[in-house]
Amino acid sequence: MRRLRDLVAQDQGSQRAKEVVGLMFQTALLTSGFDLTSPKEYAGLVYEMMDAALAPGAPTPAAAGDGTGSAVDADEIIEEGK
């Protein structure tokens, strides 16, 4: 979250930051039991994040894990998307 905040502070028009925030919001909607207005768009963002996570140099689950069960650090993906 800090890196996302820093990214927005540096570039308020960052498209990557907007995508990550949108993905976080839509994920929160899903986990709260709401339907998405554009599931196809959401799936596209998920695939982009997975692609970035699998890119050469992306952190491995063991390296990115923080004990919370999250294998991929979204902040790392944002940095790679620059």
C-alpha cells in the first residue's frame, strides 16, 4: 500500500495505479458478496497481474510471502509495470 501511495504521489495520473486500485475495489466487492458490473474487465486485470507475477525477475512465493497467505506482492507488480 505504501508503494501504491508513493506511485500516486509521483504520478497522479498513473494508469497502473488506477488498475491496481480498481482490482482491489472489485475484489472487495466480490468477497463481500456483490456482483461485478464487468466480470470480463476484472478477469483481464487478474490475468495482467498474473502475467506480471510470472515475468522474469518477479518475486517467488517464498520471497514475496509475508505470512498472510499472499504469494504475490501487488506493490512489486506495480513497480515492475513502470
